[in-house]
Amino acid sequence: MTGARSFVVDDREKGIFLLDREALVSDEVLRGEMRNIFAKCWIYVGHGSELKKNGDFHTRKVAGRPVIFARDGKGQVRCHLNTCRHRGALVCTERKGNTRRFNCVYHGWIYNNDGSMARVPGDEAYTAAFDKTTFGLKAPAKFESYRDFWFMNLDPDAVSLVDYLGAATEYIDLVVDQSPSNNMEVISGTQEYDVNANWKLMVENSVDDYHLPSTHSTWLNFMANSGVKMEPSKDPALVLPTHGLAIDLGNGHFTTDNVNFRGRPVAAWIPIYGEDAKPEMAAIREELVQRVGPERAKRICDTNRNLVIFPNLVINDGSSVTIRTFYPDGANKMQVTAWALGPVEESESARARRLDAFLTFYGPGGFATPDDVEALELVQQGLANYTDDRWSEMSRGMGREGEQLNSDEHHLRTFWRHWDKMMTGAQA
Amino acid sequence: MNASMSAGIANVAVTRAEVEDFFFHEAALLDEWRLKEWEALLADDATYFIPPNDDLEGGHRGTLYIISDDRERIRQRIIRVMDPNCHAEFPRSRTCRLISNVRITGVEGDIVHAAANFVCYRYRRYQREFVYVGSYQYALRKTAEGFRIKERRVLLAAHELGQLGSVSFIL
């Protein structure tokens, strides 16, 4: 189970960090990840706002596992394994809906929306040893939420979700605070797309600000064409127009924390939003100042943050707020799911602005994400030479004392160190 | 659907053959990356939408779309995809779209509503074949110079984008 070899060279004295590229191509590594990471860590399932009414459900794959994310008849949020206890068929095939019961089409076993067994057709044919009440749908070993973000854990010995998230909770709070009632909601419309690249490349890409000028020059042009000031910083150390940090949050979590230049629906105006938006955005900001104070309001509005919850949840609190999760479908492929998140009380015009801002950058038709996808797929194609060109270079910024820059690779190293510990079975 | 008058303009006469000719011409411009010529087919208030696969009916102001472009955003999209630094389209995809089942679904004044089914094959070097399947829904303004696109809506048949990955070209 443990004892996999290390895949990193981490020489802090010389300031060199190298990654063995086999970690990105090997099926054996993937099998190890399923055991040592996806079966041990808290994995994002969904947001409570997706289940507005009792009986609402969504089916989805979480780390490759088909599950039903549901609100039962009493209002309790649940996660059922979408597998019939009889022969193993999916018991729910609809993407979403509202139901009291999940019916297996094969032999007709029926489950209540709380997962308990409702009916086994012809149950008189079983012996006394068959206790149908024990045949409720299985659930992951643990299922907990933080501020309505629901996660599952397949490890019964796992620490609580809050302990697992640790310092990352502060960055989730900065998102939830954007709603006057502290209620954020997932907006209808799911972006589900595959990337033919190893899933860990998406982790790196989500926080790597070094790539922005080269990968996303067309987005930078679009911003400049639209009247957004995009002057390069006078500080030669900065790759982006503004200062930004990479922060290790412990437990393998990390974030960028950048002075905003790209506009934010809550609430930093840029010309793309149009003059008409100014009064409403000023009001959004004023409400925030009144509620959380000027300092925290400034932090929420005038910085943006890409947060990674180890291993595979990204919350981009940037041009808009996205929840993005992805899981491996083979060593060379991942399946990505992304949603937009917004305050429940948002006006029609503010919601439209948020969605428009989302599409300026993110998603499969956005002005940036398709080029990220391209970059990751180019990496994966290039990695076919891994036996003869073994190491990926990830030392950027290692000599830097104190605060670490978003355009360095401190946060990427944070990920890989934690990943390596979990894979080798060292104390994580 | 044939309201006799709309905004004081008599309903234009239109045949399916005219609409088909327009669609086939537009498809050729897109497949040949003649996007400046394609842009000339757009009305000043043109919009281009791809709703999300799981909510085809939702409005673009309250639903997260894949693409939701107004006229200015379309202009910016063309600048972007023609730029060699649009990595997802450099080298450019080769596409071939087949358009069929063309129907006129309504006429309101000078606006012709029309729909069609499409298959768009997209090829990139060393990569999987991408096959986009779905329907187009158009609002076309009939002018003396020919049709101008007022709204262009692409409905994807797949339950999710999945292996189609991105929509980095004009679909």
C-alpha cells in the first residue's frame, strides 16, 4: 500500500526542485493515487444550493465514483453511492431531478431518498438471514460540509473536514462573505469537458501565474482592447501588472492572493462592465463595507485568489467565482466540471454581469481557458519522451526569502511535496 | 407564427432555398477561416450563443453559457482566434460542417427565424477527432444586401461537452 518511491528531487540547499515526469504518465502511479489520495482525502461533492428543495438530487461522478448528491425528505443533505445493493446497477440515471424514491430498473429494488431500503420485490423468497433493512444505499465513510460546500471521504479514519481544510477556510470565507446573507449559490449551467492531460497538470495550471503573459496574450489583448489598464509592473520581479503572492495553507492546500487588475463582480469596476454598471457596483461595495468593514471589504474586492483544496478542488475567486473540480480518467486524461457561484440575492443585472465576466476568461468557450487546455495537452503529448527527458523543472523562486510570488513555483512545490508524501506513505 | 405585421414592417417573402444558400455560404466562410467576410454577415446587434449542454432553455443573463457574445464580443472573439497566439487554434483546426434539415420556423417583419441540424468535424494535428453535433437556431434580418445574422444560437446534442473539450473556434 505504501512504499512507492519518491518522484521529486527537493534540494533546498541548492534551491533545485525537480519532478520525475513518470508521475504524470504512469498508470501505476494513478492506481497509487486512487488508493493513497482519492481514497484518503476529502473530495468535493457539491454545493448545498444545488439542492434547493427536499427530494432534489444530482447524479455525478466524484473522483470516478458515481454518487447521488441529494436532499432527503427531511432536508438532510446526503451522498449515496449510486450502486444498487442487489447487483450493483446505477439506481438513478437522470442528471438531476426531485424524487422520493430511487428505483433500480434491473430487479426493481427501491430506495428512499434518504438511502434507506424501501422495497424488495418478492421478498418472501429470501431466508430469515436476509434482513432487507440492512440494504440501504451505501454512503462514503464520511460526508461533511463547510459553509455549504459538501465533501466526502472514503477513509473512516480521516480527520474532520474542518481540520482538513485548516487555514484554507479563511479563503472560503472570503467567497461566502460576498453574499449579504452569507448564501452563495451555484448558478444553472454546468461546464463539463475533458482535457487530455494528467489531472495534476490542472492543479498546477490553476494557480500558476507565471504562464499568464505567454499562454494568455490574447486575453491580455482583449482586456487592453476593452479599456482595462494592463501596464506591466515597474518591478522587474513581477510577471503580472500587479503584485501577488503564493501562499501555502498547509495539508497540501494553497492559494494565490493577488492585487486585482482584472475586475471583480464584487465589486471592482472595469470598463468591460459598462458605465451603466457603476452605480450598482458602488452599492454592492458599500453594502460590503457596511457589513464587514472597510478593511475586509477592500480585501474581498481588490484582491483575487485562486484556491486549491488538495487534491482536486479549485475555487477561482477572480474575474468571477468558479468552482472547478476534475478527476483522472486514466493517467493521460481528466474530466473537468466547472460551475459559477454567486450571491443568492444578486440582482438580475448583477447576475448577468457576473456571468459575462466569467466568460471573458473561463470555460471551454472563454478567452483564456481553451489556451490552458491546449498548453496542458501539449505537455502531455511532450511527456511521451519522459524516459529520455526525465525531469520537469520547478525551482522558480526557491532562492526568494520571505513572501513568495504568485509567478514563482512555491505553491506548485507545496502541492508536489504533499502529493509525494502521501504517495510514499511518509507522514503527510 | 406568420404575424402579418411586426414593428410596422410587412413580413418578408422568403424561401427555404434562400436560407439554405445563406447557411451553406456561411459554413464555407467559417470552414475556410474567412472570418472577416463572415463578420460582414452580422447585423449590428448580432448575438452568438452556445447554451450549456445541461440547460439549453435557460436565458443567457441567468444561466452560465459556454458562449454568450454580443456584437462587440464577437468582434473580440474574431481578433482572438485569428491571432497566432490563440494557442487552441494555432495551427488552426480544420473543420468541415454539414448542414441539413433546414426549416423556416417563422417570419416577423424583416426577421426570418430558421433552424438547421449540423455536424461539424474538427481536426487538429495528432489529436482525436472532434465531432460536434447539434442544431442551429437563427434570427436573420432580410435586407436589400441579403441576410444579416441577428442571432445565432448553437444547441449541442451531447449531454456534456466531454471529449469535445473546448469550443475555441467559431462553431
